[in-house]
Amino acid sequence: MAPDTLIDLCRTLRISGVASCFEDLPLTQETEEIRSFLLHALKTEIELRDGRRRLKSVRNAGFPTMKRFDDLDATLLPDDGRRYLPTLSSLSFLEEHRNILMIGNSGTGKTHLALATGICACEQDYRVLFKSTAGLVHELIEAKQDRRLTGLQRMLKRVDLLILDEMGYVTFDPQGAELLFQMLASRHEASSTIVTSNLMFSEWIKVFHDPILTAALLDRITHRALVMNMNGTSFRQR
């Protein structure tokens, strides 16, 4: 096995001292056997660390339940759900910093798709955070009251994929609406957000109340976004 491959693995694991032990050794049958064994051990260690990191990423994302694409019966999804399933599972929208907006009545698979996409992203080493929209607004308000808002906003801006579930189930007061707008505006074209909502865009004013704020929010969040029409028969009714 080429010594530079072994050295690269040692550098990845930040054990350069181990790598230096082999840099000047002659290539003999004995040293080659040691290199082969060590190469296997280091690859195993990297795989274990990657697995632990991904499990931690999934745990820290705050998913309320584990839903994967394999758990989904695609034949029961609305047309757009089936059509854009490959886009969601490939995560190509994350590289393009595009948003995904799933709009439709309750029980048509919006949250399942959002969860599956988020879990897939975690397993591909993206930073993901799942929040109910009402819960996040409450956190923003509390953070402002406790003078922690700047830190929370900075953390939310760094997240590669923010999933906001159930936009529209709870209305917000002016302060909450403005804080949510500021947060989403800061992520505009810098990272991706998935929003699930039971309200058509024309009805979002019921949530934010202010027509100017609502229009400004929609302008940013829909720019270059993939909008999925998720109206259909509820899974639970079936």
C-alpha cells in the first residue's frame, strides 16, 4: 500500500506522529504487512467517527420522529410529491441554495417529505435544524427578551437546511412576525429552507397580519424556490 495513502489517513485523523513513523521506513514484507493492517484500522476508525458524527447530527437536528424516504408509499403522494421526490432525495437544491415550499392540506405527506429530506441531509454531513414555525417564533421572542437574539440568529443563519413545519397553524403578533421575517431574510440565497404550510400564499396575511411584511417575506422566500402543490386526499382519511 502506498505510504502517502497511509499518511493522508493519519492526517485526517490528526495523528501525524503515527504517520511520521512510517515515512522513512524501507519497503519490506514486514513493514508492508504493518502498513496494510494500520491502513485497515485507520479506515475503520474514520468510518466509526463518520457514523457517530452523523448520528449526532440527526440527534441535534431536533426531528420529532424518524421518517425516511424508504418508509414512504410514493403512490399515495400528490402529483408534485411524486414528481419532485428525486429532487428532494438528491439534495441538489442545497447546493443551489434554493428553498422548498410544500403547500397543501393536512395529511398529504408534507412533513414526512421534509423529515426524510432533513435526515438524508444530515447523513450527507449537512447541518440541519427542524422546528415547528410557532416554536421557532417563540424561541426568537424569548431570545430577544433575554438578550440572546444575536447568537440565535447567527446560529440559524449557519444552518445549511432549516425546516419550518406547519406554517399557518398559529398566527403571530407583530413582534413574532418581524423576527421570523428577519431570520428568513438573513438566509436568503445563502442557505436553504423547507417550509410546509396548509395555507396558500394569498392566505399568509392571516398569519403575519401586515400586508407589506407578508409581501416582503413571500418575495424573498419564493425567489428561485421550488413550490410543491401538496393538495390531495389525507393519508389519515384513507
